[in-house]
Amino acid sequence: MANIISDETIEYVGILAKLDLSDAEKEEAKKDMGRMLDYIDMLNELDTSGVEPMSHVFAVNNVFRDDVVTNGDDRENILKNAPEQKDGAFKVPRTVE
């Protein structure tokens, strides 16, 4: 384990995360963080010179569709579902005095 996490670092991370860690939990967190950093160091050893950077594993194209109005102005049929209507709109109970 080449990455040694200091007590001050664990204390600072605990403050940022708003955690009150016991001494045993702090020691365990130091070991966990050290293992994480060791794994990152191991990944940094990989040769990625021929790998193109990407943001997604799968190719993502524009997934948006054209906004096409299909029902047009069908206000009369829509308002048939309203329990009450007023001036061509749904009438609802007042919620703010």
C-alpha cells in the first residue's frame, strides 16, 4: 500500500461528509481510502495511448425527436373531460387565498 492517508485527511473528509467517526472507523476508512488510491495507481499504469476518450460506453446520437403537433387545437374535446370549465379552460378550486 503505497498511498498512506493521514489522520488529518480522514478528519477533514469526516468534516466534509458531516460524519462523526470513532477511532476504529477512522482507521478502517484510512485503509479503504488507501486501497482505492492503490487501485487508481494500478489503473494509471495501463497503456491507453490508442484509446479514444469517450463519455459513454455506447455511441449516443441525438436522441431528440422533432416536436410535431399531432392533435392540434382540440380544445373542445379536451374540455369535455373537465368537471368544470370557465372561459375555455379547466376550472379548479382556488389554492391560494
